[in-house]
Amino acid sequence: MSSYRIVLEPGSANRHYWRDLWNYRGLFGFLAWRDILVRYKQTAIGIAWSVLRPLLTLVVMAFIGWLFDSQLPGDVPRLLLVGAATLPWTFFSTAFSESSNSLITNSNLLSKVYFPRLIVPASTVIVCLIDFLISFVILLVLMAAYRFVPDIKILLLPLFLMLALVTAMGSGLLIAALNVKYRDFRYVVPFIVQFGLYVSPVAFSSADIYGSDRIPQALKFIYALNPMVGVIDGFRWCILGGQTILYLPGFLLSVGISVLVLILGIRYFRKTERGFADVI
Amino acid sequence: MATPIITVEHLTKRYVLRHQQAPRYTALRDVLADKARSFFRSASPRLTREEFLALDDVGFSVDAGDRVGIIGRNGAGKSTLLKILSRITEPSKGRITIDGRVASLLEVGTGFHPELTGRENIFLNGSILGMGRAEIASKFDEIVAFAEVEKFLDTPVKRYSSGMYVRLAFAVAAHLEPEILIVDEVLAVGDAAFQRKCLGKMESVAGEGRTVLFVSHQMDAVQRLCNKGLLLHKGRLITSGPMQQVVDRYLQHQSSSTAEVVFPILLDDPPNAHARSLRIENPEGAPLAEVPVGSPWQVRIAFTVEKPMEGFVIAIGISTLLDLPLRTSWSHARPISPGRYEVVFRNDDIHLTTGTYKLVVGLSDQGRSLQYLPDQATITISDAGAQVADARIVNYKSGMLINQMPSSIHRMD
């Protein structure tokens, strides 16, 4: 006889939720594995897409930065500056949009089997993370081409990757849960991603904003509220070394927002997930 | 031994129905509009909503090792009950205690991905159903052998025939080893041979002392597999107890609702005679929704004659659902005067196999048709609660007619 006792009552939060989540780690792995296997099935160039997509964004963004003559810190080549931002941005935008839709695309699972629903958006984010790691090749090639040697700070990169993960996961969970009930978010998500590319320091750098006399203080504050500002600034600071400076108040604000969004996302998700099967 | 493994108390599941066929998901716009409206007028938006109790105060308990058949007509709440027990959706009221690992099989092939190969799908589906990687690996060969797909293991399942697909999906599910197995109507897939194999597998699962909850419309399957039964009707638990009793109750319950057909009344230009209603009965005159296979039955038709006629005939025909006529019987032609009449056609000679057949009614006068009702009534022959009509009948699927021909074996040496 098993000691696995479950009590089902309306509104009772599942006391074993986190234990369940751990027990279902196998499913988590399998879902991620499935998405990776399926991702580039029947494509001619396969996994090269995970490099090609950020590469094209990188070229376009570098061109725009050059066109508007945004500042270059020290002697950092423009491609490297933009590259250090394009990779986390691409990770965020794909992870955010795919996890937002993940519950809908897996609705057949949600309505037929039980598992902690958190697994679905989380495994989607992990798949995008793997894409990100592959696309990191771009940056390595660029560094080699420019004979650029990063300093010791690059060892802190995993911390900032973590921050990117938290940002993508938090916003993804929130929108995924909302999307189950309000399909409006299917149209909101592409807009956020498109808009985000312009307000995040991808083509330009945060120094352009914070150092500008033309931009009022209030706008600088609003700019710093964007959690991706913190992520991208952090990436640049790690990868490009002492050449870029980290504007600390703005950075901390971004980090705070990221963590807040994650907490909000998890709480809203947990609160609504028991009703997912009824409305999806 | 008899310790309850599942206890269900006062279980209620409420859904809110939105009328005017609003989409199942809400748009933010609607919510905002509703909010705005209720801001101005306090009690308006409720008008379009209606509560619907999919389950209404259901309580029962299941002992370890019980095989419980859950039966009831469509919309009785069977699937909702299984969904709550498998934790897919939560109850609105009540309390359920489950002591054991639950695996549920509400659909064959949940999570199968068409682009993945058979091998990959076995692992994926197994893990979705709650098996660990090692567990799947150890049963892998058994699963493949059961599904009979050895040659196509590395083919994407989108290239599988539907039969192969279903076999593979069921094979994975059949090798689950939870303490409690919850199965929704999944045996209705695949060909007859595979259905038998599935049922056999389910029997052996049950034989290992595991607790099984099984929903089906196939009374023979339920009776073979289950020792206890639950009968649901419109969200309420009607009865529970030994399976045979519950099945009998179900058939009785059904009979009052579908044994009788009332024909539409023709107001404009009624024909000289028209049928009012039709009822299927046993020889004693009690209504029967489902006729036990091999049992005699009769059809009682009430009709009205408006004008006197010289050669009135009423006829009844039986045809398959695909409109293959099987038999037609006519009353003797006779003169008739206006009034209300009844006719009874008795069948005690030809035994049809299990299934649903169309009953066609026709009224005529001297060869001229007065009324013809081809698609109004059906008769269902069921093998539930049947006494075998003839000990020689091996199974009911061997032909449309199950009357046996006289036969004798002579020794020739």
C-alpha cells in the first residue's frame, strides 16, 4: 500500500505541488526533448536556424546602430557590441513568445492528463535556452575575428544568463496563464516583442540613453524599468569587459522588476492553473 | 481487506453556461465591457449565464482491488467524474481522498507527436502517463510486441495507419502499473481482434489486484471486466453495487425514455390515416428500450383514421442503419371506419444480432400510400442481461441473423 495520499477539495492549494514538480521532472525533460527533436524536423538546414536567426538580427541591428551613429565604448567593435545584446534579446523574445503560447499549443495534454502545469512553459523556455547556447557560437567567432580577449568578468555571465531566464520565465508564465482565458494575448505578444526590440539597448547602448542631455530624467527612469535593459547591460558588461560601464541604479531597478514579474507570474499561474482544463 | 482506496463525498462540479453560443474562452474586451456595464447597471450581466451541474452531490467509495464500471447515458457526468479523479479539473464542492498512485487513460495516444518516431513516442507518451524512463525502457520490448509495430519503430507516426497508431498508443497505456487505473471509453477503437486483445489485457491488469475505474458504453465489456458498478444520470448517482445489478437498473432506466416514439402531428392537410406513436415492448407489453438479444419483442403502433377506407393496410419494416431492408410485415387489408386504433406486430421467430436497426412505418389504402415514416424510430438489440437464446450460439458477431439451422453430425466410418 502506498503512502501517497491525495485529498482533492475545491480551492485547496496542492500541498505537494513542489514535490509533484520534482516527481514530474522526467516529463519536463521529455517535453523539452520532444520540442528539440521536432523543432527543426523537415527543414533543410536544421539546427543552423538557431544560429542564422540571431545572426540576421545582429547584422540589421548593427547597421541601424551605425546609421544613427550610436556611441561605441572604447575600442569595442560595433558587431561585438550589438552581438552581446542580440543573443540575450533573441533568447528572451523566442522564450517569451513560445512559452506564452505553450499552454494553448499543448491544450490536448492539459485536458487529458494531470501534471503540474508549470512544466509546459518551463520546458519551452529551456528549449530556447539550448538554442541560445548554440547561437553563442556567433559571439565566439566574432571574438576570434576581432582578436578580442574578454577579461575575468566573463565568468559572471551565468549570473546574467540566470537573470535573462528569470525575466523570460516570469513574463512567459504570466502571459501563458492569461492567454488560456483571454486569447487577446496571442495578439499582444508579438507586439510586445516587436516594441521591446526598439526600447531595449540592442542597436544602441544604455550609455546613449543615460549619457544624453536631450532625454528627460523621467524617460530615463521609464527606460530602466524594462527588465531587458538590465539583462543586456549585464551581458555587455561581462563580455566586453571594462570597456562598458554598468549603470548600477538602472541595473538594480531592472533586476527588481524581473524578480517581481517572476513572483507575480508564478503566483498568478498557480492561482489559475487548476481551472485551465475547464476554459482552454 | 476491504479498505477504501478512493472515498468521494458530496462531489459537485458546476459549470457556468454562457448562452448565445459565446466562445468558450473570454476576450478581455468582454470582461471590460461587462465590468463597465455592471458599473452603470448593477445586476445585468448574469442574465446570459446559467449554472450547469455536471456532477451533483455524488458520493461513493472504492475498495482496493475493486474493478468499478461507471455507466450512464451521454451527459451523465461520467467523463467529468474521471477528470476530477485524475486531477485534471478540480471539484466545485465536496471532498475526495485517494490513497495511491493514479494513472488515467482518458484518451488513446495523449501527447503523441506526429513528427516523432514510434520509438520516441513510446518514451514521450509513457512519461506523460507517469512512467519513469527506466520503467519505460524495461517494458519497451513488451510494448512493441503488444502493438505489433516492430518494423515501423523508426518511422514517424504520421506515416502510420490509424490502426497502427491506436495499437501503439494503447500498448503504452496498457503497460502502466499504477495502483489505481482510470480508463475512459478507449476500447471503442481499433478492429475487433485488437479490441479483444485490449480487453484481455485490461482483465489481466485487474487480475493483478489493481484498482480499476472504467467507463464504457459497451455493456458486455463492463460486465466482463468489473465487479462493482456506478450508474450516473444527469450528474446524480442513481445506484451503485454489484455490476450485474447496476447494468439491469441501467437498462430499466433507459427503457422508460427511449422505448416510445411519438410521431409529429400533421396539422395541415392530414392524410386519411396517420400514425401517432410507436412503442417497443416485451411480449407482456412492458416497454423495452433495448431488446435483449434472442428475446421476443413486439411493436405497438397507435394510429388515427380520419375517413372510412376500403382496403386499409399498416406495415412495419426493419432495415439496417445503412438502409438495407431486412424484413417487411403487412397487416391484412380491411375496410376501416374513422377512429383511434392500435396495432401490434410480434416478433418471436427471427432473431437479429446486437445493434440498432431502423423501424419503418407505412400506412396505405388499396395500394396508395397514405403515410411513410422511414426515419423516425429505431430498435436496439443489446447483449446486456441476455439469456443466451441458444446454447449453440458462439458469438453474436457472426452474422445478422442468429437463428440456428438444424444440424446433425453422423459418424461415417
